[in-house]
Amino acid sequence: MTRYLNRIWAVVLLAFISCALWGSAFPMIKIGYGQFGITDSGAGAKILFAGVRFIIAGVLAWLAGSLAQKRPLLPEKGRRAADWRRVMLLSLFQTILQYFFFYLGLASCTGVKSSIINGSGAFVVIILTTLVFRMEKMTWKKLAGCILGFAGIILINLGGDMSGFAWNGEGFIFMTVLSYAGSTILIKRFTGEGADPVMSSLQFVFGGIVLSLLGLLMGGASEQWSFTGAGFGTLMWLSFVSAAAYSLWAVLLKHNPVSRVAVFGFLNPVCGVLLSALLLGETEQAFSLRSAGALALVCLGIFIVNFERSTPEKQSD
């Protein structure tokens, strides 16, 4: 099975599934806010909501990994201290920082706009892996793809009903992009040592506990919460999204170059925009010429990067 994970069709399929799951999180979080009655609540309630989600996600990932390996999923003897350090470091970027800013930013930013800003994550990852950490070589095609992608992010923030850039809205969403980029690099480095099942579950649990504590300290428990079956179903879906999408993404990063996987991040804004339009009624924004142009630039940039990555492989077959 693992020998197929670097085939382009497998990368496309698994990346599409991951991004479709992640894309559903944009509207479902907003729906969850409404179902639990915390749409107009303070930041603490939203961070507590995120913390509970990721604790459940970690437990789901841990149970799935333990069943797959037919033993409890724990760091191996002789490397437990090192593995726990990796778990906490990865959790800082993947869960704590990323979703602290994401949950607060999404409350002040539309699902459509958040989805497209999040699409810049693919290009931030490429820039960091090529120019900062020198994990891969920067090429003119990669650079052109990055410029086109960021042009799409700029376009979505200019003029019309979607103008403006609020530090606690769009600014926080972009902070999630930087955190995501850092976590992607860490996942690649850590999963290269074969520790991805442990990372997938324990980093979520650790991050969820930290977020829950932050939410409680920020007064999240004192807010008025509504508990319904629909709200519980939304919470479980969001937890499943985190566990499943993250695990698939980690597997792809383990068996492929970072830029080859990261470039498929364009599916995140596409899925997020379409699902936000469907579930949140943001059709005017989703199908405006400005949004269409922004998505076209993002997709074109990623196509160029992907074409640059795939050409040498075809020639070497």
C-alpha cells in the first residue's frame, strides 16, 4: 500500500479528501457557534469550544491508531522524552496557535474570505521550505506560483463589500496560515522518523487541553451555552475532520516532497468557499467576480508549482 502513496493519483485523491474535510470546517464552526449559542459570546467560549473539539479528535485518532496497531498508541521506550518534546512542539503550531487564532478570527471574518486567505498557506510553506529551511530548491516556476497565489489573497481583500483588513479577523486568519506552515515543516521532519501515529493523536489531546484551559481562564465556562443533539453532531463532525484530515496529510508528507503535497492546499479555499456558500448562504460573496478572480489566481499559481514538480518525475520514468 505504501508504495502507491507517492503516485500522483494517490496524492490527488488523498489530498482532495483531506481538503474537502478541512474545507467543511469553515462553515461548520460558524454553524456550531450558533447551535451552542456562542455566536455573540466572548473569546473564551469559542476557545473552549475549540479545545473540546481537539480533545475528542485526539481520542478518536488515538483509538484508530491503537486498533490499527493492535496495541495502545504510546511513545516507544527509550525515546519517550524526545517524543513528548516533539508532541508538545508540534501541538504548539498545529493545534494551539493555529486554532487559537483560527477560531477567534473566523468569528470576525466571513467563511468565504477566511477560506481564500487560508489558501495562502501552500505558498508560505513553499517559501519557508525553499528559502528559509532550504529543504528544497526554489525555482522560477515555484516563485511565479507563489506570486500568483498571493495576488489572489490581495485581490480578495480589495474593494467592494469584501474590503478591509481587521487585525482580529483577517489578521488572525493569516496567523493561522503561519502556524500551519510551521506545523507542516515539523510534520515532515518528525514523520520521517516514523512517529506520525503518536503525533497525530497525542498532539491533538495536548493542544485541546491547553486550549480548553485558555478558554476557561478567558471566561468561557461562564457564557450561556445551549446543548442540543445537532450541536453535538456538529462537534463530533469537526473532531472527525481534524483526526482524519490531519492523519491523511501526515501520511502524504511522509512519502512525498513537502511542496508536492502543500501545493494541493488550493483545494482548501475552493472547498471552503463552495461549502460556505452552500451552508452559510454566502452565495453573493462566493460567486462574485472578485472571489472568482481570487480563486482563479490561487489555482493557477498552484497549477504552475505542481507542473514544475511533476515534469521531472515523468521524464525519469
